[in-house]
Amino acid sequence: MEKESNGAAENGMKRPQIKFTQLFINGSFVDSISGKKFETRDPRTGEVLVSVAEGDKADVDLAVAAARQAFDHGKWPRMSGYDRARIMMRFADLVEEHLDELAELECLDAGKLLFLTKIIDLDTAIRTLRYYAGAADKIHGETLKMSSEMHGYTLKEPIGVVGHIIPWNFPTIMFFTKVAPALAAGCTMVVKPAEQTPLTALYYAYLAHKAGIPEGVINVITGFGTTAGAAIASHMDIDMVSFTGSTAVGRLIMEAAAKSNLKSVSLELGGKSPLIIFDDTDVDKAVDIARDATFFNKGEACIAASRIFVQEGIYGQFVEKLAENMKSWVVGDPFDPRVNQGPQVDEAQYQKILQYIEHGKREGATLLTGGRPCGKRGYYIEPTVFTDVKDDMLIAKDEIFGPVMSVMKFKTMEEAIERANDTKYGLAAGIVTKDINTVNRLTRSIRAGLIWVNCYMQMDVDCPFGGFKMSGHGKDSGLDALYKYMHVKSVVMPIYNSPWL
């Protein structure tokens, strides 16, 4: 691994202007009722970027009231799909016009690589808005073939007021993954971005209003999960909650929803995804896939392939080539285009990852590369690879959410399937092989919501995304996501005039 690249830092750290730090409720930026604020920090240095309004239950109540009014009496749910689509397209155009500024803001707040944020995160956001805008006027019910002399049909109607709780690892992508289909369906919403990364969500609220989305349709409450997030999950006037985050918090949200109004809940939770590499493959290609599958976005990805299973015939060669490959991996300032990996999002995540690395050492895994903090300041960690990892080790079981790879050896396909499924999670998986029979067997045997073959992390707005088991339920992306923000209503009437009417 190359030493930290400090080129950007030495020339003065980039600090894009931060324009919006208040809550966004009913079309306006406002202070929190309590007047409280919290700090968001630059993960490159640990220094405070800005103080942001800290919303809590009282502010959530105001935002929900605005969203409720906008849904029950406002224009958005009653607008034609065509007209909603036109406004959503303007929203996408505005995001595109501000792409550079938004990418810099995301990079500053989350420690994401600037060049990738432009071509992946912001591009995905724009595509997602336009995709669901294109679907807004194509929402149809069905005509039912009834078994009696009755005529039946279904209506698809917006589910109501939605609470979106957004994670910190992909703030922009997850904002639009949730907001765009809900807008197309005709819903109104309250969005709570993660307290670690609140800045871009506020900017998107401003652009939505500028695009013509009516007051009360999108409200953004910045604050903490234990206060603002909990108030959203338990609110009696919220009809649905869509959450992406940890399995532990997902369980709390389900409990709060059940104890309040039994609102619908969609959960995209944790993962411990396997990447299974067979010995018929090109080892260099397999190394590249494994490296990117684990260390993309500094390992802060729920779909990260943190369990790498390598068939015994190429295990030694794979490990040797991986160690050599990682020597050119650069950790440093995410504004520097030479950098492959930026800082972890905050100090808490940084310390958690370092603790897991120490667990791996104590449990007897072999440290191949990395394993230490990197740089003189900020939350940088060397990309860390453990070999000789056993399935019962903590680093092989827990979702670390950082740049830590566990490499394990296997013999047979049956063994690979059993070990890949030996996890409480079921979010994603990868297969690297030239044998189509192996592909067919594994894709039908691995219990995961998304499986990549000879690639990894290839996402598309048209591809449904969501997990099995304790990775949650419900789908983001694709038309499945649009329909989860809708109710299906059945209407039945006599085909002929009834004699008793």
C-alpha cells in the first residue's frame, strides 16, 4: 500500500461553501424549536465543519403535520402523473446543474472520493430521479376476472406520508433511492439524513422546492436517531417508514411501528456478503474484483464482499497476487484524484474498525496487509487483509463496515454454498468462475437478494435491491420500489343493474 497522499492537504484543504444548515419544513428553512445544534465534522481532519440544526420530536411533529396537510389536501397526490414527472425532471436538471458543488459537499461531509462521487453517486441520483419520473404516468391498476357476475378492478394509490431514514455511507444515492419513487407514487414525506452526513439532504430539499415540488411534500429533519429517528418510527400520522442502516436499529423501528399505528416498514439492513472464487478463473481478474468488492467506499458498504472464499487450487497464488496488488493502493485526501481510499466517516466508525482488526489478530488470523491507522490526522485506516480466517472468528461473522477483508480457503462447491449461507445476513453475494453450471448451481443455492457473476457492485436503478434473512425486507430500486409506496385498492360492482337497487 502506498503512503497517504497529502497533495490536496499540503495545498490547503478544499472547503466548499456550506449554504444550508437549518431544518426544511413546509417549504422553508427554519431553526429547530429547541434552538439546539450539533456539529458535523470533516473526516479528513476531525475538525468541525459547521453546526447544524438538531431536530427532535417537536420538529418531527411539525414536519409530519406539513406532510399530512400536503397529502390530505394538497396538489401533489392529486396531480397527474405527467405533471409530477415534469417537476421531477426539473429537479433532476437542477441536481445536474449543481453537480460539482454537490459532489464536493458530499466528499467533505462523508469522506468519499470526489471523482467517484461525481460519476457514481451524483450520476445515480440524476438517473434515479429521471427513471421514476418516467414511471409516474404509467401507474395502472388491473381488471379482474371475477368468478361471479361482478366487475372488479384495482386502483394503485399512494400510501400516504412516508418517513425516510437515510444512512451515512451513501447519503446522496440513498436520498434519491427513497425519495424518487415515493414522489412518483404521489406520497409526501419526512426525510431524516444521518447525523454524520446531513448537508447534502438539505441542499436537495432546496432544489426540490426550486423545481416546483409543493410545500410540505419534502421535509428534512436533521438530528439524531434516538430522538428524531425514533419520533418518525413511532409517529401515528406517518403511514410508512423506509429505513436503511444497521440490523439492530431496524429491529427498533419495527417495534416502534408495531406499537404505534402498525405502519408499513421497509428495511435494508446489514450484510456479510461472500465472494466465491473458483480455481478455473483468471487470478488477476479475481484479485481486482475482490479488492474493489471489499475496499470500495473505504469498505463502508452494506454489500461489501468482506468474506472472500478462494478454492484451494489457486488460494496461494491469489493471496500472493493480492498482497502485490495492494502495494499500489493509495489512502489519502478524497479530493486528490490519485487516491483510492478516503477517511472513514467519523471517529466512532474509525475506532470500531480498529477494534475489529485487533480481534482478528488475537483470534489467530494472519495479517497480510495493513492493519494500522494511516496518516497524521483524520480517520484514515490502511486497507487490511487477513488470511487463514476461520468461519467462527469475529471478523468473519460481524459486519465491520470498513476496509477489512477476510480470505478463506475452500475445496468443493458444496462446501462453498454451505459456508456462504452460514450467516444471519443475506444481502448480496458474488461468484467468479468460467463454468456456467457452477453459476447456475450457486445462484439458486445462495440465500441473498442480489448475486453478481464475474463482477461486483454493478448496480442499476432498474435492478431491485434488498436482502434475505436479517438483511431486511422490501426492495429499493426498480419498479418494485415504486409499488411499495402504493396501496392496492379493489373495487367490485355488479356487471348488470341489480334488481334490488
